[in-house]
Amino acid sequence: MIKRRGITIVLIVLCQSSQALVTGGIALFLPLIRDDLSLTFAQGGTLAAASTFTYALMQVPVGVLADRIDTKKMFLTGLLGVNILACGFALIDSYGWLVANQAVSGVLRSMAFAPGLILISRQFSSTKQATAMGLYVAGGFSSSIVLNLVGPLLVGPLGWQGVFLVCAGLGVVTLIAYWLVGNNGADTEKRRQPPLRELPKLLKHPVVAVTSVIQFVRLAATHGVITWLPSFVVVEKGYSIQTAGLLVALGAALTAPSNIMGGYVADKTGKPLAVVGVSLTVVAGSLVGLVLADSLPVIIAVVAVNSIVIQLYFGPLFSIPIQYLGRSVAGAISGFGNFWANLGGFTAVWALGALKDATGGFDAGFLLLTGLCVIGIGAVLVLKRMPVQALESTPSK
């Protein structure tokens, strides 16, 4: 039983990481894609952010469905569609169709997030939920390490299109393995799902509203840096795509364990807000460091610091509203939080591209992200003043 649980956890994480290969590939090869299609930075940002926008729009409806239907089937269906569309992305040479491809991909990718969180949370006890959620996203950064180390080596013989086809194929193999071997998990408690008419009231809860502000900031900073870092290194600083790949791989290598560590520290200390506040403060400082960096060693040091904390607070942040409102509505409130997170990610990716076109550099964009982090720190202080006692969970039948 314990062995199968471990296999299931690994497969869930690997399946989730397959969609990270696709989004990470667009960021890594964006300089090459822009050259091939003669795109401006703003168009490149739109292409990179298209799936994020539709992904964000689908978070709440998908989250509500995830609380009510077979999460495993939903999870696998969404990711299968993402990998099929990744193959299509490699074969299309029209900017408009590539944007449409990514817009549809975002809808299907949304079917994996909340269901995946629920699936992995069922493999852990109620006292280790932040750890479970941190582990869930760690796989995405682990796959990013492989992509950014191996991708620049494969792009020569295969082209960026060939790398996408390889990633999609590996994703499909992983999905088949989970379908055949992994279990669906089960909640230890059966809870009544609240009627849909209660959803607006649920999402207006002060804790949900304030954590949504922090979610917006979280993914704005994360996607803004991850998407544009290769272009920053190659276009603005003049280094090679291989150097950019190594730098992004280093960042992913540091981010992957920090996802797990942040959840562990929050669960162990019972202070998830402290983890969130400290993380945002360090992220803000690292963004200022990118603006001031004038050599490769300094860039490496700043990226290392940024990578350690950029997702350190993922698990703690998602666990806070669940502690207040109960696990029976985990899908809905996680989806709502992730809606605002991805709206932030979309806004930041597009804005940094537009600011690059307007100003000729990335400094204004990085300073914009710094200002958002300050707003996030203010939201943490507001949340800290709210009553700390959790609300009662939705009663059992």
C-alpha cells in the first residue's frame, strides 16, 4: 500500500511536469521563435502569455468541477490535450495560429491544476497539505532543469520544433503510466459539497480575497522572470542560448527543492504567513538586483537567490484559505486563487515584452515586478491582522 502510494505521488508529479516542459520550452526558445517568425517582443510576449490567459479564465469553473467529478480522468484528459497541442505547435509556422494553439492549450492545461492538487493532497494527511502542494509543483521545476540542460544541445540537430515533439512524446508516455498504475486517492472524510449558489459568498471571504492579491503578485513575478530571463541574457546581455539554458536550469534546480522546503517549514512551524512574507521580501530584492547586475557572475548570484524564494511560498499560500474554509471546497478556492495568479502571470509576461519594445531594456519591467512584490507584502500584513482561527469545515453528511 505504501509502495503504491509512493509510485502514485511520483507519477502525479511527473504528469504535471509534462505541461511545464511545454511552457518552459516556449520561454527558452523564444529568441529563436521570434527570429524564425520575425516577431516583436510584444508579439513574443503575447505568444508566451496566450495559454496563461485562457488558463486563468478556466480556473474557477474547473476548480468547482474538480470537487464534484472524477479528478483522475479530468487530470489526464487535460494533460493529454496539452501534449497533443504541443505537437501542433511544432508544426505550425503562422503567428496567429500559434497564438490560437496556445489559447486552447491553456484551457486544457487548466484541467490539470486543481484536479492535480486534489489528487496529490489525498496522498498526504491533513497536517501535511502545504508539503503536498509544494511537492506538486516541484516536478515542474525538476523537468525544467532537464529541458534547459538538454534542450540547447538538441536544438542544433532537431530544431526547437523537434524538441517540442520529444517533450510531448515523453509527456504522453508518463500519462499512460499513471492511468495504468496510479490510484485516484480518497478523502479520509466525506463532506457535503456546498450548493453552487453559495460559491459567490465563498469566494468573497476576506481570506480568499486577500490571498488572491498575493497570488496575482506570486505568478507575475514568477512568469515575468522565467519567461523573459533567456531573452534578457541573450538579447540584452549578449550571451549564448546555451548560457541562458544553463542559467535557467540552475534556477530550476534551486526552485524545485524550495517548493518542498517551504511547505515543510510552514507545516512544521504552523506559520505559513511568515514564509510568504519573507519570500516576497527577498524576491523584491532580487528583482532590483537584476536591474543592477552588470556581469555574468552577478546575474548568476541574483538568479540563484531569486530562484530559491520565487516559489518557496507556493504550498503555504494555497494552504491558508483551505485551513479557513475546509478541504471540501479545496478545488474551488484553489482554482480561484490560481485564476488571479495566472492573470498576474499573463499581465507580467505581456507587460515586460511591451516595456522592452518601448524602453529598449528590461529594467522597467523588473522594477514593475518589484512594486507588485511590495503590494504583496502589504497584503500579507493585512492577512496577519485577520482572526487566526480556522472556520469549521463543511459538515459531513
